[in-house]
Amino acid sequence: RTKFLVTGRDEDEVAQIEKDTSKSVPRTKDEDYEWLEGIKGGPTPLSHFAHSGPFTETVLLGNLAVRTGKKIDWDGPAMKPSIAEAEQYVRREYRKGWSL
């Protein structure tokens, strides 16, 4: 069993987190079918951003921590890292003539 939980928390708290955490993520057998069924009003596809977004955000937050070499607390709703030097990796300044 492989674990990737790195934390400064005590063992009892880690045990509770593991108990409360799902052991696996639902799997899909056919992404295209799942997507089409979602369009037709069926169940929400697993590729929906409500499912995939938090996973992606977690991985990208890990990249920020690696690039800065520091622990980062993340304010998701504001999309803001707790340390200023990580901000350069979250947002970019676009050249004149380009905007989003």
C-alpha cells in the first residue's frame, strides 16, 4: 500500500482523515458514452469540472510548493497563494494587445 500523505499533523488526526477519505475514485468504462449520457440528462460525467477541478487544483498547488520550496496555504475562492513569490506562477501579465 503506497501512501503520499505528507503532513505535520499528529497520528490520530491522520488516522481520522484516512477513515473519512474515500479509498478510491469511481472509474469509467467509456468516457464517450458517459459524456453523451450526461448531455442527454443522465448522470453527471466523472470528467465534469466539479469532480476533476479539485484534483487538478491539488496537483497544481503541489507544483507551486515544489517551485517555491515552501509550504503554501491556498485560498481557492480567491485563487491566491499564502506567499507572494508563488503569485507569479498563478497569474501572468499579458503583453499589450492581448487580454482575457
